[in-house]
Amino acid sequence: MAGQKRRVVIRQADDMGPTPERAGKSDFRPAGGAVRKNPPIDRLVTSGQINAVQYNDALRWRQEFEKAYAGYVDHASDYVSPEDGRHDPMTWRIMCMDSGVWLGEIRDKIGKRSDALLVWLLIGEMSFVDIGKKLRPELAGWRQKERANALCISAIERLSEVMCEMRERSAKAKREKSEHEERMERWRAAHADRKRLQSINEHEISCVV
């Protein structure tokens, strides 16, 4: 039957998501109706290889990197932009430049290799296998992964140490500034009292005369 059209049956695509066993591990998370793979940094904190402080410091580093080099910052869905001019184009460029200076100071302290590891892990979201291939291509696959995992953890730990030192330095500077301002306020108050007493004495002398 040459004139008869051929009937084509299109099969429904099979569910190619992870198996229930694999989905139950820390590699995956539910996202609406789909299952997404967690970024490597999330898997590190979920598995207990880094703590919450180190995790938050790594996310802060990523945010500053994106601001400095991509010119944007991810905010929560309920974020309200300030109305005090902080996000006008010129001020925003200055903020991005400040982030670049901040990143440069950290890079000088943690070293270029740790900085590159952070870029691969946090910005590129590369797997430890892929990072291991870049670092030690001569090793076997599982050794590459173990080596990359250990080096990334070490880089995050060093990053957190440096950021902790920077926070302490900033807090100390704020305390010293506050103490200086307090001393200046006491001096101004004492000076005002002296001026007031001097004015009273001069008034009393003028009345006697």
C-alpha cells in the first residue's frame, strides 16, 4: 500500500534522574519538581568536611569575586534596594573596585594556587575529578579526586583563617575609632565646661565692677 502513510509512535522519554539511592546522598537536592546536583562547596559542608563558618566565608568570597569581575551580586528574593545612592553607577563601580582590592589582599595571603582552586571550585563549580586532572594528570582517577578534595579543603580553611584575621583587624580599628571619638567627646565636653565657667566668672567680675 504505497499511498498509506507510515504511523510513527513517539515514545515518552524515560526518567533519567538519579536512582533513589543516589538521590538520597548529599550530591543531589530537590528543586521544585526536578532534582539538581549540589555545587561542590555544598557537598563539602553537608558531608562535614568544612564547617559553617568556612562555608559562609567561601560564599562571601564568591560574592565578592562576582561583584569585582562580573559586576553583579545575587540577593535574596525579598531584597530591597537602598534609596541612599549606594547603587548609582559611579558608586557601584567603586564598590566593585573595592571588592577587587579585597580579593587581591586575600590572594596575596593564601597564594596563587589556593586562589586558583577557589576559582575552579566556587566560580567554575568544577568537580574534584576535573580539578584533579588539572593538578595531577599523571595520577589515577580516584587519586586525582582525593588530592583535589584535600587541596580544596585546605584552600577553604586558609581562606577562612585570613578572613577571620581581617574581621578581627576591622573590629579592632572600629574599637580604636570608637575609643578615639569617645575621648574627643569627653574633651569637647570638658572644654565646653571650661568655657562656660570662664563666661560665668567674667560675668561675675563685670557685675562687681
